[in-house]
Amino acid sequence: MKRLESKVSIITGGANGIGFATCKKFIQEGSKVIILDMDKSSLDIAVEELNQIENLAEGYQVDITDREKVANLFKIIKEKHKKIDILINNAGIISDNQLNNMSYEQFDKVVDINLKGTFNCAKAVIPYMMDQKKGSIINATSIVGVYGNYGQTNYAATKWGVIGMMKSWAKEFGKLNIRSNAVAPGFIDTSILDPIPVKVIDNLIKGIPMRRLGKPEEIANVYAFLASDEASYVNGAVIEVSGGKTL
């Protein structure tokens, strides 16, 4: 039996990168996958490609910073599929600068999407999981959220924040068999690294004991484990997937 057979999963930011790899993994494991993304063209392409594997994907264009639209969409999903088993809060952006050069707009935009967007989705899903007395919420954090990083005040703050929220939810809802966890990727080979010069990437790799970047599929595998019943007693955990970068 597949690990996520008959589950209904919502994955934010699922049209590209780690999110898309996660959607693909979840479908391979038997889950119905609902992708939430802002990029309509990428969303349509992702749904079409995923449904060639198995007809289990559907997509909705939504801005997760819009609380009312998020709440309404989750209600629609619940009414259509009768349940929501898994929420992967994967959506996030970067807008880097040193503190002295970072604009208030840069800070606010990253906080709005990465932190408030994660809160909005969890807030929307939790009543349904409480009714079911079962569920799994997984937040995308980062090693940057634990250790900080040059030029990423805004990003680090949000990724630390989603850990704090997750740990609070783990305490609040664990008694209802609703598990909350987080995955902390290191440097993963996705388009987010495209603007970074090759020389800088090479120096990053030298600092990773495994001497390579991570693959999106390697993050998706950990998401799938945490979402599955194999992780039925894992609650409030942050799992680092970085090749040992922080050692």
C-alpha cells in the first residue's frame, strides 16, 4: 500500500521547485494533491504534468496573504473532498539585503508571504482537522531560520517564526492527533539559486560535508515521511535536510 493512499493534501507554492517535487512525490504515494500557487501559468503546467502520472492533482491560484480568500478556498476544498488530511506550508520568497540597505517594503513582503501566509493557511485548515481529530501540518523553514544568514534579516525572521508557530500548534493540538512539524532545507538546487554566481555556489558547496547541493526530491521525501502514518509519533520536530551544512 502507498504511504499516503487516499489522503487529501494541500501544498502551497506547489507549482515549482521543492513544492512541485513534493506534489509529485505525494501523488506517487497515492495522495490527492491540491496545489495553491500565485503563478497561474506554472500552476496549469504543473497540474497537467502531474495528472499524467495519475489523475490526482488540481490547482487553485490564490494569494495566501489574502486571509478571506484563503479561508473561502479551504472551505471549498473541504466541501469537495470531505476532508483535509495534510497541509504543507511550502510557499515562500526571498528579498535579500543587508539590514542597513533593506527597505521596509522588502521586509514587509517577505513577512506577509512567509510568515502571515503560513499562519493564514494553518488558521484556515485547523477547524477541519479538529473535527476529524486527525491531521498533519508541515511548515517549510530553513537552516537560515535556525542559524541566520548574511543579508537575510527578513527571511531568517520568518523562517524562525514558522518554527515557533509550529511548536505552539504541536502543543495545542497534539491531543487531537494533529501533528505539526517543520523541515529545514539547506542549499537546494532550484531556480532560487539562479541569480547567485557560480563562484559563490562553488564556495557554498565546499562548506557542505557531502560536497553537493541538495535535490528537491530529497526534501519531498522528508515531507512525505512526516505526512505519513510512519511518523505518527513525530510532533513538534524540525528536521534539517542540509547535507550537514550546519555542522
